[in-house]
Amino acid sequence: MALHARYAGLVYSVALRVLNDSMAAEEVTQDAFMRLWHRAETFDPARGAFVPWLLTITRRLAIDTQRKHKRDPLSAPVLMDDDPEAWGTCCR
């Protein structure tokens, strides 16, 4: 896809700037192009240029992703000591 080749780097950089996480930014980049593919008819050149429209989609997806990860307690890694003795008496 020519649009992907042309704009993927720009889309990724916006997602990375919002998320500060390269893996999440890659996912948002993919999601942005999927949304573009499925909803291309929503673009209206009378309302503005293509690139700002695409980057707005990207920014909103990145913010949604960031909010989801903040709400999801399992998105943060849980670190446990390998030594069961260090867990305390509640886990015995």
C-alpha cells in the first residue's frame, strides 16, 4: 500500500510521542492504517487535508491505548520475588 509506505514513519512517530512505548506505537500504527482502510469514505477534503486527518486518527488511537493501559491493572507487569519465604506469612 503506497499510503503505508509514505506515511507509516510519520504515524509511528506520533504514536510513539504519545505512548513512549515502541511496541504500543507499532500497534497503534497498524490500527491507524486499518481504520483508514475500513473508513476511508469518512475523509472529506472540504474539511481539511489528508495528513492532519490521518494524524488525528493516530493521536486519538494512541490516547485511547494509553487510557486503556492505565485502567487495566494487568497491563503492568507483576514482579514477584522467586523466594517464597520473601512473600510473607500470608502466602504460606
